[in-house]
Amino acid sequence: MTSSLNSDGIRFAFGTLTVLPVRVTRWDREAARAGMLCAPLAGLVVGLCAAAVGGVLLVLGSGPLLAAVASAAVPAALTRGLHLDGLADTADGLGSGKPADDALRIMKQSDIGPFGVITLLFVLFAQVAALHELYAAGWAHGAAAAAVSAVAARLALTLASRAGVPPARPDGLGAAVAGAVPVRGAVAVAVAVTAACAGAAGALFGPYAALHSAAAVLAALTAAHLLLRHCVRRFGGVTGDVFGGIAETAATAALVVLALG
């Protein structure tokens, strides 16, 4: 039963958070809980793909800027742009200044408003600029940053799915996973993932890099928590768009911290 649930959880994580050809076999609360606990694993695969593409371009003779653009584009491609779309919709909803129901209606519209466009522009610029700085310091630094940021982004989703976080709507991905993860389980995964990121960075670059990587993950989680809290206050809960916004916010914060110092 446990192994079956783990398998269903991995399928849920990859099937909902990536475009990889993984079929979601269960769509219930148990599978949602296991899936969101496995979300950082999906992030690791996305991050490693981004790092690989950036590395290939550098080997072929591209400069760090093109490698940075590619590494920022891969996570978007592997999610069909859903996280970026969620970020834009969340920005439009928050920027509208309207009551929760009206803001949620704005977020469901297919077009992107000015707040969404501006937010996307600056977030993508920040991600590319940070990755450029890191790739300029060496492929390993850029690759590690791509992996850490992607893992931190999905770890933020694990924490956003913890018990006590309500859905803003009765349907959709937000309703499926909101409150599904026990707080103790979410904290345990956060500690384990942060330690793993720090350990990997320390093994590659030394003790200072371990602390730097841990700080990047914690900064990502802090930024994601601030956005989550604001969205719950404004919308009454979370939606799939909010989850996308949280993931992109966490990834960007992690990259910025890694680029500093």
C-alpha cells in the first residue's frame, strides 16, 4: 500500500507539475498529499534538464547569456508555461484592487493584463540576469543554481499545500491540493531538501557555498510564504494560478540570492 501510494504520489507530482509523459492514476486527497510531498523531486528533474541545456550551449561555444536564457526557458517549456501564466494571472488579480470574487474572475480570463505583463517581464529579466552572472562564473555554478532554484520552487508548493491553507475556489488544482499536506510532513520535507541542497553545494564548491545554497532556499521559501499569505488574505485562499505565482517567485528569489556574493 505504501509503495503504491508513493508511486501514485510521484505520478501526481510529475503529471501535474511537468509536461513529462506521466499519467496521473489517482486524483484523490491521498494522492495529492503524496504528490505535493514529492514536488521537489519533479523540480530536481526540471532543474537538471535546464542545467544540461545550458551546459550543452556553453560546450558548443555560446556565451553565458544564451546559456542563461536557455536555462530560464527550459522550466517554462517543461510546464507549458503554466507557472508563468499563473504568475501573470495572480499579478493581475492582486493589481486589480477589486474584491476577491472580482479578482478571481479577472484571474480566470484568458488574456493577460498590464500587471501580468510587467510582472512577467521583470521576473524573467531577473532570472536571466542572475543565471548569466552564475554561468559567467563557470558552468558548474550556473548548473547548480538552475537545479537549486527549480527544487526550491517546487518545495515552496509543498509548503503552500500544507494544512490550514484554504482553497479560493471549490474546483481546480488549488482545491485538489490545498491543505492536503500535514504541517509536520511539509516541514520535514523542507528541512531535508534544504539540507540536501546545502550538502550538494558544499561537496561541489566548499562550506561557504553550502551556507549560500541554504540561504537561497530559505529566501525562496520566505518570498513564497509572503506571497501566499497575501493571496490568502486577498482571495480567501489559493488557486492553481497562485501556485504558479508562488513557484516562480521562489525560483526567482533563489536565483537572486545565489547570484549575490
